[in-house]
Amino acid sequence: MDNLISIMEEIGIPFAYDHFAEGESPEPPFICFLCPGSDNFAADGWAYFKVDTVHIELYTDEKNPRIELSLVVLVRQLLA
């Protein structure tokens, strides 16, 4: 999760986990992300391989391929 936060800070767009507090939502573009679940590989009471599901939602006033691409590139760095 720390790596994901670092990537969000690197993008330079305001972000929040799940949602912004009521009345504190910034003007678009902004990002909301959440971790709705995981699918870990476990045996003998240990998680040997952790797999977390992350949803990243980019909100803009209009389609912006440049911002979308920068988000995709940075997330791919996280996965590498």
C-alpha cells in the first residue's frame, strides 16, 4: 500500500482512499482508490503470496488521455 501512495503522490493529482470528506472534494481531476478485497495464497496459517485488489478511479471534467496514460504508466511501475 505504501508503494501505491507514493505513486499517487508522484502523479500530482489530489487523491483519497474511497472518497473525499463531504464538502472537501477538489475540482477535477482527482483520484479515488480503494482496496475491496484480496485473494491471498495461504497454507499452514500463513499467507505465502498476497494479492490485493485495487480500484483506481480517475475523475475529470472531460476525457484526458495524457492523465490516463500517466496513471497507467505509474501503476505498471508498481507492478514491475
